[in-house]
Amino acid sequence: YGRTSTGGGIIRRRTSSNYREGPPVDVVTSKASDKFAIRCAEREVLLSPDSSGRLVFDICSVFTVLYDSTVQPFLLAWDIGGDGVTYLMSVLSLVFWSVDMIMNFITGYHTYDGELEMRYGPVARNYLKGWLLIDITLNSLDWVGMAIGDEASDSVSNPQAQTRALSKAGRIVRIARIFRVFRIFARLQKIMGGIVSHRYTALTQVAQILIIVVWINHLVGCLWMGVARIGADWFDQTWLDRYDGGPSQLTYGEASVVYQYSTAVHWSMSQMTPGSMEVFPANALERLLNIICLIFGLMFGTSLISQLSAMMVQINMSRREELSRMRDLRRYLSENSVNATLARLISRQIQIRLSMETPLIEKNVKALQLLSGTLLLQLQEDVYTDLLKRHVLFNLWTDLEAHTIKDLCRLQVVERMIVNSGDELFSAGQTARHMFLLLQGKMTYHIENFQGYQNFSSKIETGSWICEGALWLDWRHIGTMVSEATSCLLQVNVDKMIEFITKTLGGQIANVEAWAQAYLSVVATDTASLHRIDTGIDHGSVVMAMSPEVRETVGEIMSAQVAEEISTSFMTKAKGQQELSEEVKAGKCVLIREGTGIIVRTVYVVAVRITRPSDQRILIQIAKRDANNQWVASVNYPGTKMKPNDVPKEVASKLIKKELRALAPAISLGGAERK
């Protein structure tokens, strides 16, 4: 069957063999169509701040600002000309930051409430109130500095001194670009937060502090060198005029650039730490800088030591609990004389699981125990509403009775759970007391020689509702579900759910019965595949088996939710909500929300595979004529859409008689296969 899904703001038509962008679907009212078209046009251009393209640009900005803030001070301090590679990099940097201004105008942002703002007006105002003025100033200084430097290098009429003065002035102006490093901190935190595990956050912070220390000492070292060069014109002596004390008897000014740079950085670090240094000020300007650095080092060094100490203690505390557990485990294994091979396997698995980072669930967040009952209930309602709406029946409940999710949370019907890699969720023969939604991870289901059932194995995809039959049947699992990776699931307690339905959901009993009957009718159509009760049954099939009244109610609710979601998506062309609603009412399609949260338009079809017994060749349509009577490729089985309550064999028989009249007498219907 083919599906059209509206996930992530992009319509895609799914087939069994490929993915391609299909026609977008507009589901807004006629009064709002103009505003909707404007919003969609904006969203087609604006870039999400969480998109992969924006992430790549942010990473490039980090490297660019690192280059600007390290190379430019060095070139200025040692009065090195910006020719060749350095000139090319300067031009590329200028172009990049100019493009960055444009990118900020077309990149959305998250409001204080966590909402994604993707409209031109608010995006522009947000940038205007933020970094726009600073960016204009820095970019203007950048371009002015580059122009001054170019004028100095191109001028042949100016004396050498004037040329060098212009070139130096240009580089001094361009040094303002290092102030962008303060802006880049937020981008760097966002990038690191997305790629660094929480387990290594403390180590990452230590590394960041050390990098900042090295960078600051680099800047101060360059400043120390620059002050010496400036002081040469004002004072009789600078630190560069002193001898380095080596056997060559050279002054620091006569030494190589590498030696001068390492000496300057060494002096800078000695101002921050108690270390000693043979270089000392030789004039008033250098003495003033020395005093400022000592004051700064006193404050910064103390703060740095305290932060590093706190982080190292945090790292040691996190390791102490793991070491304590492993020590107790080894003691237990030793006292009980466990087989050495088995003991190694146990220790290895425990070590792996201790080192793994699992998703946080409510019972593992100790701070939540301090919340009042009312506020905790609101939190649970907010967390579970989106997850429970991924089931058609629960979505129907919440739309008709707004308090449904809150009641489910109050009765503790639902909770999240973690299943470690290699653990069983359930095994064959166990009574089913829970249904599950796989939120994250990988699971495998298999039947092996259990009470005459045919052996079977299947991978369970994220978003699958597992063992829903426990709600409607006295069911025992016929297979075993094993987690292949650390998995997070939403667990629904069947006993508490039945209590909730009977005592709280009085007005919804008819809908519950209709869903249960439709679910059981779908199960009964293919009793050879009872494993679907464990692995999950397609909700679209269940909706198609329901009465027209209930199906129309489900369709109206889903149409309204599609309208709400598409109004925040990237589409500009439309079919119209009315047309989509008519399709649902006529039974031509079904709208459901999958376990992944994506709303799906599902159409069920019957396709006939006609095989010639003599050579096993299959009848396939390979082309058809278009509106201009031209042949176009179209490779398909003969097929047609199914309507609600249609029987596949009857539909196939009618299709053959209507579309393949010449071959109909020679065709006999064989078996059926469901996909």
C-alpha cells in the first residue's frame, strides 16, 4: 500500500521501493489561506536553527573565529605582513562574516517558551535587538582595515614609513574581529551539547577551561610583544633589548620569532601562576602592563583553580560509585566461588552497562520528588500527551475528553521504562500484562519451537505499539522480545487501564468497544500470523474495519490535527482541507498518527500478480499513454484501491473482469499475501 506522511513539515509519498517528494497537502480554511501562503513562503526560505545546514555553518564559524583570534594578534604583534596565505584567509574570513549577517536574517530562533519562531518579522527584530549593531560595526571595521591595508600595499608613491603605518593601522582595525569570540561561545555550547555525552560533560568542561587559558596567554603574550615594539619608539630600552642569558649572547630582539613567541607566552603564564621568569619590565609601559596582568592573574588564577578542583572532584565522585559497585560484585563472586569464566562474563557485562548512558526517566530524577502533587501531575501530562496521542484510540479519547491524560497519569497507568541490551522484554508463555510503545532503541522478536507455532523472527522498529492485544484478549506471548540496544519504552499497565476504562471513561465505552471489535476482526482475518498481536498490528487496518460513523469521527480529529501541523510546515501548494476530509468520509483513505508521531494518510490497495505457469513469467504494465497520447514509463501490477469492509479476493475478481477482460477466462485466483 502507498502512504502519504506529513512528518517533519515535508510531505513524502511512500511506496514499497522508494521515497520521493509528493504533492503537498494544504489543510487550512479559506479565510486563513492568504496568511497561510505567506507563512509557508517564509518557511520555505527561513532556516531552522536546529537544522544540519545551520550546524555545519556554526562549526565553520567556530573555526573561523579561532583563526581570527589567534593568527591576527600574532601577525600584528610581530609586524608580519599579510601576504599570500594570510591575505587569502583574511579575505575568506571577511566574506564569511558578511554571509553570517545574511544567515542570521534567515535563521529562525527559539523563544523563551521553547517555541520555534520562523517568521521574517520576529526573526529580524530578534537579530536587530541582539547582535546586528555589533556585527555591522565589526564587519565595517574589518572591511575598512582591509581597504587601508590594500591601499598601503598598492601605494608606490608613499614613503616606506607611511606605507608601513597604513598597513599596521589596517591590521589594528581588523584586530576587532577577536571580539566575535564572545558571540561564538553560545554556538560552541550548542554544538558540544549535541555531540558530547552527558557522562563526559565534566571532562569536556575541563578541556574548555584549559583551551581558554592557553588562548588568553597567547593574547597576553602577543600584547607583551606588541608593547615592546611600541615602547621602542618611546623609551630607551625594552625587554627585547636584554640578553637571553644563553651562550650566543643574543638579545631577545635578535632571537628567532619562535623563541620570541615562546618567551612571551612563558612570561604571560608566569603572571597567572606562581612560576618564575627571567624576563622583566624595562620601562614604565611594560611595568604598567605587568601590574595589570598580576591583578588579572590574581583573580583569574584563583577562579580557575577552584573551577578545575570542583570539576575533578565531580569526576572522581562519579567514578567512586562505579568502583564501589564493582568491588562489591567481585567480593560476592569470590565469596560464592563462582566459576571463573562465568565471573568474567558477569564482570564484563556489568562494566559495559555501568559505562553506558541511558535515557533519563522520571524515577531516576531525584529532584522531581520535591515537586508538589499538582505540579508533578502537570509535568506528567505534558510529557505523556504527545506519546499517548500516537495511538489512534488514545488520541480519540484526549480529543473528546481533555482530562483523559491527566486521569491516566493520576492512576499511574503509564510510565517509561528502560530495557538494557540483551534483556528480555517478555518471553514465550508469559501472560501479557502490559502493552508498550518503543520510543528509542532496537528490539528483536522471535518464535522458536513454541507449541506448534511456525518459527518466526522480526526486527521491531521505533514507534511500534507492542502487544496491544493484552488490552483486548486474555493473551499469552507466543514469542520472545529481546532488546538489541539500550531501549526506552512507554509502558501501559493493562490492569490499571481496564480499571480506568470501566470507572473513569464512561462516555467513551462505545468507542472502546468499537476499537476492540475492529482490532479482533483484523486479527481474525489472518490467524496464521498471530505473532502480530505481540509485534503490533497496523492501526490503519483497524480503522478501516470500524463503522463509518466512528471512522468519520477519527478522520475529522486527525484532519484537524493535520491542519494544525501543516500550518507550521514548509509547504506552499495545496489540495485543501475539504478535499482531504471528503476522502476520509468516503473511505478512500485513512488518517492515523503512527508511533513515531508522524501523521500518515494511508490508502489500501489490492494488487494482482498474474503468473504464467509454463515459464513463470509475470504480467506487468510497463507503460501508459499520458494526456498528450504519448507513451510514458509506468511499471505496475494490475491493482485498485480498497474501500472499507471490502474483501480482497472479491476486489481482485472484479478488477480482473473489468481491466483484463480478454484474459479473465484464463485466470484463476490463487493465494493471498498481506503486506
